[in-house]
Amino acid sequence: MNMLVDGEWTTDAGEYTDDDGSFQRQSTDFHDVVEDDPDADHPVEPGRYHLYVSYACPWAHRTLLARSLKGLEDAISVDVVDPFRDDGGWQFTPEKAGCTPDTVTGADYLREIYQLADPDATCRVTVPVLWDKEAETIVNNESEEILRMLDTAFDSIASRDVDLYPEGYQDDVDRIIDEIYEPINNGVYRAGFAESQSAYDEAVHELFDALEHWDSVLADQRYLAGDRLTEADICMFTTLVRFDSVYHTHFMCNHKLIREYDNLWPYLRDLYQTPGIAKTVNLEHITEHYYTTHPDVSPKRIVPMGPDLDFEAPHDRDELPGEPPEALAALTALD
């Protein structure tokens, strides 16, 4: 495992799996919050905050989706790391298509951002990162917490009236996010990084049982929580949109393709065609990252040419109750 130990970068800090070969995701370390309060340590201010992301990473993708749907592009700036991650960790390579320099600190590697925030940090260096330009520190690097902050705390400076955590739905949204995390969002990784047959079998059975369950739920309702697009759909989308291109083959989740499900596949297309979502999807970065960055899984680092997925095909989900937020209607559907 590559990580910071007492502020120094190391490439041999242990394994991702436990004794029985099961993948164990490491916890995040920065959990401060942005609040819509001028006296807060991190108050809401346009232009003050910055996101470091990878288009390849499903966790970082959540934050890009919230930023886009809420209309926070002018209020929160973004830098994008290279999809290929070697032993040096996430790197800024502005010469590469879709990537940027670090426009805030001029760093070459994302680990330098973590070292600025905590010179003695012992942690993994992950995306997303929410950076406070004025305080010159990391606010948070936990995707679910950043997603919630972008959705709720930044309302006063958002340019669109889009509420992904609406009153009357919040308990269901929280429950669904919890229910899909371990078997689906993290389940594909548990399958792909398993180091024993039993650990793999457990992960894939839980994954496809969960997919079957939500496919059934979506037969009668447009979104996971009913008739409203919510944070739960954001969390499901970032896994589903990567599934057939990456997880099915690279992570050996090959029992079934998403496009073979009666409801999950149209649901995925419906979300993709929601204004503001498609522009956050970069399948070139996604496929390059997974097939080149995990040599234990794909040692030859050959990026496959397919599949050719038509996310723009009609989905007929608009026949079910509910519709995308009205504030998104003026946007181009596939921008």
C-alpha cells in the first residue's frame, strides 16, 4: 500500500486485505465541515473552496455530480489528476487530455496537498479532496460527507435550486446510501481485490443479490427513493456507469452486465441523460485508470477497446412518476 507515514511517502505500508483475503477499505482522515455561518472555521464563500478529483474515481465522481447539478461550477474550482496512478500516487499532468495542473498550490503530486495540510500525516492519499484556499488546508476527503456539504451547506451560493436531500425523503436517502455501499459501491472492489476464493464468492454473491433487489425496486419507481432524484441516485450512478466497462471484466463481476437488467439499465440511461450529469463522465479516464493502475489484477496494463455503450438510447423511465428537478430543465440534456 502506498501512503504517507509521519509525513513521508512510502510504497510498502502493508496490504489492502485481511488474513482471510477480504478487501478492507481504509478510512479517510479529514472530516471538517463547511458551514453556512460567517463565524465557522470554514464558512461558505464563493471562490474559497477547491476540489481535487479524478474522473476515474467513483468516489470523486460523486462530488463532481453534486457540483454540476447544484450549479456550483463558478463557486468551487476543480483540478483533475492523471487517471494513471503509479507508486508516486495521484499526479498532476496538465499535458494529458482531461487533466489539469494544480492551480492552487502548484504541486506535482496530490500527496503534497496532504503534506501541506498536515506535515506529519499518516494516511492514504485519496480523491476527492475539498481544499480551503484561505485556510490553506484540507477540509474533508470523505466523498459522502463532501457530497452532503455540496448539496446542503452551499445552497446559498448555488446557481440552481436543486435539492438532492429533500425533506420527507432524508431517512430513506440515508438508509439507501448505507444499503448500497457495502454490497454494491464497495462490493465491486471487494470482488476485484479479493485474495481468496471464499472472499471473492462472498463479495460477488452479495453484489448481485443487491443488484437484483434494486432492479426489482426500480420496476415501479423512477428513482431509488421514489419520485425524486436524490443523493442515493448519485451514489448508485457512479458505480453503475463504470460497471460494464470496468467492473464486469477487470474486477471479475461477470455474472451479469448492467445492460442485461430490465430496470437498472434504463435507470442508468435516465440518470446519464439528466442535464448536468453526462459532462461529468469520462470513460477514457475510467478505463485507463482501472486497467493500468492495478498491476496485481491486470499486470500487462492493456486498456480494452470496448464495450460500446449507448447511454443516449431512449429509456422510457419518464413514464414513471417523478422527473428531474425543474431547475435542470434549461440545461442541455447531454452537455
